[in-house]
Amino acid sequence: MYAVYLQEGWDAEFSTLDRSVQSRILRKIEQMKEKPARKHLKTGLGYFVEKVGQYRIVFVNDEKAQTKYVYFVGSHKSYERWIGMR
């Protein structure tokens, strides 16, 4: 089982989303505790991404420590902007 930590600023866009969408995203974050990371964001960046409909959860996975650190949650469009800043 993984521990999931929400990093400072992760909710910049999340807090503006509709409550039903927030609920779906929070359920996915809970599911992330059970599953290993699968999809890399971009080669060489070290981030992983989980999809929740048109929304994305970006996190770093530490297999040795069995932890995941969430850095961004938002729409696909905002996610692409976030990637561009990296």
C-alpha cells in the first residue's frame, strides 16, 4: 500500500472545480494508494499521470518508500500548461 501526500499548491485548480468532479478526483487519489504507478508524464521528467475523465493528477512515485507525491490536479488544458512550465 502506498502513502499519498498532497504537495503545496496541488489544489490551485482543484479548488475551483465542481464538487462532483472533486469527489471523482478524490476517489481516484484514494485508489492510487492501492495501485503502482503506470504512465510516465514525459521521458526524463520523473512525473506520472493518472486520468480522471478530462482531468489529470500529476504525481511523483517513490517505489522504495512506497509513497506518491501529488503536485497537480486539474483539467487537461491546465495540465498541458503545467507541463510546459517544467
